[in-house]
Amino acid sequence: MKLSHRTYLSLLSILLITASLLALALGSAQIENVWSYIFNPSLNPGSSAHQIIWDIRAPRIAAALIVGAALAIAGVLAQAGANNPLADPAIIGTTAGASLGVLIGIFFNLVSIGSLGSVIFATIGALAATLLVFSLARSSIQLVIIGIGISAILSAVVGLAIAIIDRADARSISFWAFGSLSLVTRDSIWLLLPIAAICTLAAWWIAPSLDLLSLGDTSARHLGFSPQKIRVRAFLVLAVLVAVAVTTVGTISFLALAAPHIARSFVGPRSRRLIPVAALVGAFILLIAD
């Protein structure tokens, strides 16, 4: 029996809330009366239990939810924009480009991890890498092959740069590059949340035009739409989503590829329905993985 779109949204939301509460309660530190602290946040604000739950675990959980949703939406945009089910920000070079952009800013002491400046550097790097891949590819197969090659090259450059860096925070940069939520702070959340929310609304707004690309560029032009303009909008939003994710937690692979396919099996291929469901699936995957 096929469930409705709203039913899937409701079930996934309940599952996500349950997983978030469990993530608050579970950890390496054992806390007595942990549920009292969770359901009463004002209880003993100066205690170590309160700090562990609300200053360490809560920001990390929030980052997992926001980043997971952002990467899933980025995957939807990549697959729809490229009209290729294998398209993924990590495969088409967007993620590696964002990482390199942030690293350049860090090397020249222009930005720090998780700052607004790092988002700008990451966005520039992500857009540059994505446009390079698309300028070289002439088909969907070439897109994947060239994207993997460009991504591998940029990832190698990032890895070598981190290996030879001689800075006090090199260890933190290494953790960040491999993908970690351990550096997340409350300030990171306040930067991450509004940018991700705006990009989500933008993705939802351009979703109907993305569906036209599945008909082929020629059919889209006959309907009065420019495939190139649609792709530019999609990849601009995609670049910002990947940039804000990378600057916060580093490189996280596969999630942006898997989450849209899982969501598509629930609600079908229409992008406007797919985006919110994929966002919930991506948030759940990253939360459970962490």
C-alpha cells in the first residue's frame, strides 16, 4: 500500500524527534536522571550534566540534522540538474571544491572554520569546481567520470596541504577535513541555520522547473524554458548548501547520493515533494551515523 506524501512526512518527523531525544540521552558520559534534564532544560544550569546535554550534545545534534538535510537537498538538486541519478556533490567535484576554497582561506588567515567568510570561500570553490566539471563534460557518463577525476584531484590537493601545514590548529583542521561534528558550537548553528533555511526555500521554489529537465533539454526549450538558466539556479543553491555544510563539519560523502534515492522510493520523482522528504531522510541518516 502506497502511503501519502503527508503521511511519510509525519512518520519521518516522529522518527527524527525520537532519534534526537535518544541522541541527547546517550553518550560516553553516563548521566543520572538524564530525562529530567532533557524535559526540563532549566534544571541545574550550572551542573556538568546540564552542560553535557545542552552545550555539547544539543549543538552537535542540531548540526547533524541541519547538515544532513542540506546535503540531501543538495543531492536532489545535483541529480535533477544533471538529469543523472548518479550525480552527487561529492562525485561532481562540488564538495572537494568547497573544501579547497575553505582551506585556501584558512592558509592565508582570512577565515576560520565555521565563519561566514569560510562559507563565502567554500561557495566560490564549490561553484568553480562544479562549473569546471560541466564545461568539460559532454554527456551524463562523461559528467560522472570527469567529476570523479576532478574531485579526486582536488581532494588530493586538500590532503597534501593539510599534511604539510605547520600550525597549532592543524589537528582540528584534519578532523574537519575528514568530516566531523566534534568542532560544532552554538555559534556554528546560528550561522548554519538561516543559510540552510533560505537555500531550502530557494530549492523548493525552483523545484517545478527542475522536473522539466527530466524531459530533455529540447523539450524544455519547446515549453519556453531555458535549461541552462534552470541548471545555473540549481547549482548556485547547491553550491551554497554544500559550502555551509563543508565549512561546519567538513566532507561527508555518500549521504547526498543515497538520501534522494531513498526518498524517491517513498514519494516518487517530483522535486517539490522529494525535497522535504529527502531532507528528513538525510537528517536522520547523519544523526544515526554520528
